[in-house]
Amino acid sequence: MFRILNILLLTIGVAYSQSSDQLFSEANKHYNNNQFDDAIAVYESILDQGLYSTDLYYNLGNTYFRLGDFANARWSYEMGLINDPRNKDITYNLVLTKQKIPNTLEIPDSQILNMINNFLASFTYEEFIFFSSLMLLFFSLSFTLHRIIMSSFSARLYYFFMLLFFLGTSCSVIKFLWEKNNSFGVILNDETQLYSAPFLNDDINISVFFSGNKVKIEQTTDKWLEISSMDGRKGWIRLEDIRTLE
């Protein structure tokens, strides 16, 4: 009985995978035929199934870019970089997209902070964990070697891998805390209204955001998000005005 169940589950999984692959191929055909609206509909339907990949986000971003929807293009490229932080094609296209967005808000220039942010953004949390685990293995082996031969070389090797393990673990913790405590989104609608409280009222309309800008999400309700921007503004926007990066 268990064997039959396993075969059934495997068959369903293969069929599901083939279905998503077929949809991806269909969307690519629409894109190649300049049927961009149809391509987006199919790409988005794959995401609606809970499936994603770097290629999917890349192609979706390219399609939105061709339509001049730079907000959704930026969202797609940002999601692609979350999945594959060192993808050069996505990074290049994201830079081009930002240049198309008016009144773009970015992190203020700081060479040290930019270096730290770029380093942490270049690796996923899983990659930091893998590196730390690998250094722990080498650290354990070098410690065992040092206990056996007790030489200056084995001591230096032992301390070297101990340092790398400490650095890898520290980066893993920082990356985990950053992802846990920081949530971002991309403004979708032009002239998105920023309110001082989570309800519609012209008297509490305090500012305007333009589409394509990336903002930090502070907290959420059923229909509203409290956000803060790189230039220090903070307030509430409607849920439909933003696409979260998660």
C-alpha cells in the first residue's frame, strides 16, 4: 500500500513539474512574439502556484520592462536577486530599471555601509550556513591534528579555521536577523498617498510616493502597511499600492 502511495505521489509531482515547465515555455513564446500582456499573465500564474526560480523572475522583469512598467520590473529583479544574489544579468537590468524610475530613493552614500550591505546581499543565508558548517568541519579536523602533532603549523591552521568559523557564524546571525527584522516592498502606483494613520482622510495625507521606489515595511494591518523610506518619511499606505519582497 505504501509503495502504491509513493508511486502516486511521485506521479503527481512529475505531472505538476511538467505543467509548470509547459507554462514557462508558453510564457516565453508569448514574450518572443511580443505578446507581453499574455506572457505576464502566464508568468504570474506560475508564481500564484507557489513556484519560482531565478529565470522566472528574470523573464518576468524583462517583460514588465518592455511594457514600461518599471515598478513591477524592479520588484521582479529584486526578487530574482533574493533568490540568486550574484546574478550579473539581473543586477545589470535592475540598475537600468532604477534609471527609468523618477525620484528614486536610495540609501545615502556611505562607503563602509555600502561595502557591508553589498557583501551581505551577495550571499544567501543558506550559503552563510553552509560556509560556517564547512569551517566547523575544518576547525574540528585541524584541532584533532593539532592535538596529535602539536606543531606551530597545526596551531596556526587551527586558529585560522577557528577565525573563519567565527566570521561565518557571525555573518549567518547578522543575515538571519536582517531578514527577520527587515521587510521591504516596491511602490506600484504613481503618486501613492502616504497617510499618518491607517484610514482614508485628506486631513491626514502627509506625502506622496512615486511608483518604483523601494521602502521598508514597519508593520501591517488587514488593508494597510506602515512604511518608512530612505529619506526619513514614515506613514501608512494602502495594501494595493505596494508589492512586498518576500
